[in-house]
Amino acid sequence: MLAQMPSKSKRILLLTTSYLPLIGGSELAIKEVTDRITDYEFDLITARVSAGLLEEEKMGRVHVFRVGNRFNLFNFLLPKSFLSLPIFFKARSLIKNGRSYDAVHVFQASQAAGAAWLLKWFYPRLPVILTLQEGKDLSRQSWLLRFFRYLIIRHADQATVISNYLGRYLASVRKNLPIKLIPNGVDWENFSREFSYGETSQLCDQLGILPGDKVIISSSRLTYKNGIDNLIRAFRVLCQQSLVSPNGGPTTPYRLLLIGDGELRGYLTELAKQLGVRDRIIFTGTVNNSELVKYLKISQVFVRPSRSEGLGISFLEAMAAGIPIVGPAVGGIPDFLKDDETGLICKPLDPDDIARKIALVLEGEVMRKKIIKNARELVKKDYNWEQIAPEYQKLYAQF
């Protein structure tokens, strides 16, 4: 049974292809924003991709409705391509049953956005806000996906983007669409906190990291776009270069800490074995976002040679934690990564260059301190959820 809500409350309908407990940029953005906006009530419709997930529940300040098959056959009985339909039918049911919305806010121009497009046909006066967060190279996707995205963009009343890269793309698709740049942010209080030596040493012991190890960390889904394969190749280059120190003795070993999971985990594990570095790589699987900062604090450099990126929230989290970053100048990353100022830029397809930039960060103490200082100041000022969430409140107030 639907929870009763105040008839005069201001309400926003959120549509997203996936939501918590699944973790990603848009999922975390929704949670961080809704936790901080108290003037609105939020309903959210998303996919029920597992029988273990409730069809309806309250998560924080968001009333979540999940659509899909209760017997965990969602992908078989209702392919993801048709997800727009059950989300649309659920939204229409909520409206027919008395839910009134100031606006529909859809995250990413994906299947959930198709439901917003359908809603616009039935409720043309209901404002639709589209937030573009896509991390893939949009111009290289199939014509069918690009056409579908065009239809969604065409029927939006307002758009927000998380980076200038996505803003330029959106403007090239529809020139008269109002676009506002609102980046994703970082929970500054969480990622800037410090830990005792006992807490970090306990984690190092748990992971098998020895005193003096130089830890390179990357946190991401293990997918092709995030370029972890080339990071492992770069890691092999580093290991080969450090076999013998100038005085003839063994050097401090490197360790690669990979946070996250995904469809390429098996392939990446096998690649590490083939390259002879599997014993120096730690695959942790998924780590709770509140605990991620501790893993960052035991590391010396964050690296992700992404092939494409909408913004790159993992880089910002590392910057807030005081960990220097190495990344490519692709997608939205140049918004915050300035070479030799807030991090170092690498060539994402060149393992030798990636390895060289990692070594520079690890060995250049003066440069390292400068990068850490500049990066932390930038994140606190421009990528802090405490400053970003009110921008969404201002956006909602327009409708």
C-alpha cells in the first residue's frame, strides 16, 4: 500500500534505470542531493533487478518503487530495452492515484528516460528535467542509441550536465535547450577525515600490504571504458623497472589495489597472471563508500586511465582524501585535472606513459605536496555536495 503523503507538499518524481543498493555515479548523486534538500518529497521509480529487492521502500528521504519480475527473471521476461514501459506505467499509476509532482527528474538519457518521454505525451504540462551523467563516448554509440537519446533530449524542458564535455554534447544535439552545469560532488566530511595509525595498519595487515610498500589504487567498475587493463600493463612496467635498485639490492615493491567489481574481473585477473604481476595485485571487490576513504589513505597515488568519462567522481574522492591522481584528458576529467597542478595527465592507451606518470608522483615530493594542496582546495570549493545540492533546489523552484 502506498504511503500517504501531505497533499500540499512539493514533490519531485525521480526516474533512474538503477538505484541503491547498486552503486554508481548517478545512484550516489541522487542520494547525496535528496539527503540535503528538505523542501521537497521524492518518489523514485527504478528497475527491480533482483528478487531480494523490495518492490517499495523508504530509503532516506526517497520513496523507492521498483518495477520488474518478483521471481528474479526480470532480464529474461522483460529485457532491459523495454524497461521504459513498466517505469511509465508505474509513474502513471502513481499520478492517477493522487500523487502530484512539480517536475519529473530523470537521471541519464537511458531506459528510464524513455518513460519520461512517454509521460510527456500524456502530461505535456509536467516539466521534465534531464540530467546527463553518461560516461561513455556518446558520439561513437550506435545510431539507434543516438536516435533514442535524441528523442529524449527533444522532449526535455530543462537539462543539467555534470561536466563541460557533456554540456557541449547536449548543445550540439539541441541548441535551444536550457542547460545548467551542476557537477557531481564528494561527501567532504567523509573523504577528508583522518584515521589513526592503528586503523590504517589493521587494514594493511588485512590486505597483506607491508610497511614500505608503494600502493597504487584505482576504484571503479571493472569495465572496458575504465581502462583497468592498461593500468595493469603499466603496473607491469613499473615492476620490471624496480627489480633492482641502483645499489644492487631489491627496491621497495609496488602493490596495485583495485577496488570494485564488474564483468571484466575474470579477464583482468587472467591478464595479471599472464603478465606475471598477479601476486602484487589486490582485487578487493566492492567496498562500501563510507569505507573507501580508508583504502585511499593507505595508498600513495590514484590512477585510472579511462577511455571515456562523464566526469570521474572517483578521482575527486581521491583528491579530497589527499591522494594525488593520474588520469587522462578525456570527457569531463579536464574540468578538474590540470596537469602538474591538481594531478598528472597520462595517455590512456600507453602503459609506458602511465607508468612514467605514476613514478613521477611517487618520486617527486615537492610536486606531490603541491598537487595534494591544490586538489583538496579545488574539491572543497567546487565539488562539495554541501555547495552542489542547493543548486538542484534552485532548479526545482523554477517549476
